[in-house]
Amino acid sequence: MMFVIKKKIQKKLKEFKLNYSSVRFYNGQQPVVYVNLKHRTKVRTYLNLFFRIRNVYDEPIVLKFSVLRMLFLAKWFKELDYLYFEKPFSKLEKLKTFSHSKKDDFVVNFGYKKVYTTDDYQENVLPYIMHPINYLQPEVQVLPKNIGIIMSGNFDKKIYDTKTIEDNFGLLNRWRIYQEVLKHDKLKLVSGDEVIKNLNSGIFNENLILMKWQSGAIPADKWRTYLSSAHFILCAPGMTMPMCHNLLEAMSVGVIPILNYSNWLNPSLKNDVNCLVYQEISDILPIIDKALSLPLEVKTEMANNALKYYKEYYENYSFNVNSELVVLNENINDLK
């Protein structure tokens, strides 16, 4: 764990040095959307709010200033031209305020447990987001299906062979899932370049392909385009929580998830309707066999269901009622 923390700190310091000159303070007169959240709020949590807010409001988004926020968010001031810090001693006209205070418009809390402990849809829960790059580029091209199952990500033993997921959520961790997947006789270990080069050759149609980031992944800005050519994506939990952005990226382009955390979506995904669900280690090889053997018409129907689900529950969020707002924050104390 210390290895991971050290690596993250080094990355953030490097980001800050490259981007601190982009940090802005708001000097305008127009109303703003004001955000003031706890310091334990993760960068991805902020981005979830920024992208969702911007999809509804055209006003500038102004953050309460702190040195820590500046350190962690400097990169995004360069990417998002509508983002500002509050200027000290200034008076803002706040159109809407997102904070933890009960007197504000949207009262943010991180109680995501209310989602994963029930299958039913929960009101006032902000939908989680894809990788941020997907909100900074045009619509992706959706390709014909040429891959049976795709699995992609970081499978570093130091990061993913821990008790965090098992002890806190009762789920198999990514490392154990990865080790089991390696046993399947239809597995092909490939790089991103190999996928792009051989996509239309037919060699992936009846197979599970696995891309390790360490071996060379498809560039993030092209990922969803090539991902769309798969019938299924095999998902495994993240480091500190089950939910991972590649699940949403897949569903957004009509790829059916195979996963062990269907209850982490709001509402829960439904086995054999818009996903395939595994639970135990002994389920993994059989569910790969099942996915590869399903008739085309069944896969097509499930893919349509997955895309429909994404569009209905995760594509947009309206903020149309001032209320409690539950936001997924990747902090283990907020998730339990």
C-alpha cells in the first residue's frame, strides 16, 4: 500500500509542476455554481461533479480555495476552461451551491452504501463517470463485433493482491480473478497494437483477449472505439472499491459486462438481461464458456439492453430538484 501511495504522490507533484500556471481565480460578475467539499474528496469525485454540473449549467464552476485542492486539481484547470477557485475576500453570486451543509442547494454526502445494499433504484445518487478523457472528446465510432470477450487493465500484484475488496465487500479481488482467467484455453494475451492490427482478421471472434497495461494498452482516446468491437467485457474490482470506469465505457458502446459487482450500479444490473454475473472463483471459467457460446441473437439483445440501461441511468443527470446528493467517493471509510 505504501508503494501505491508513494507512486500517487509523485504523480500529483509532477502534474502540479506542469499545470500550476493554469490555475485561475474568479473575477467575474455573473452567477456561479459553487463547490465546497471535504478535503478527503477524491479527484475523480470532483470530476464526476464537474462534468455532470456542466452538462446542466453554463455558469462557471467555482471551488473554495485550499492549497491541497490546488495541488490535486491543477491539471484540470488546464483541461476545463470553466473551472475557477474562489478569490479571497471576494463576494460571489451563487446560483447553486454543492457542499455538505444542510442549508445549501445540494447537500453532498458519500453514503454510497445505500446503493450497493439494494437492487432498487435510489433517488438523488449522482451517476459514476467513465474515464475523464471520454468527456473531452467527440462521440466515438462504434465498430462491428470482432472480439468475443475483452479484458483490459492493470494487473499489478502489488496493487491488486490485497484483502481490501474481500474484507470490506465480500468479493474476489482483481488479482485472484486474473489468475483464474489465465487458465482458460480460449485466452489470448495481446497488446493494444496487436488488437488494432488484427481486429478484422477474425482471430479474436471466439476468444477472450486480455490486454495488460504493462504490455501496452490501446490509447485512452481510442479505447472506446476499439472496445465497441467486443461482445463482452470481463470486469474485475478496483483497488479500494469494486466499481471501475471501464464497465461504464463498455456499456456506453453496447458491450455486455461480465462482473461480480452488479449491485454497485444504480439500479443493479440484471443477470442474463444486461450482464452476466459471477461470484465464486469456480464461476469464472464456466461463465467465460457461456459468454463465448451464446447465440448471436441473445448477445445482440443483451447488448441492446446494456446500452439502453446506460443511456437511461448513466448518460445524464438533471439536478432538477434541490436535495441530498449521494456521490461515490473512493475512500474506504466512505464506502463501508
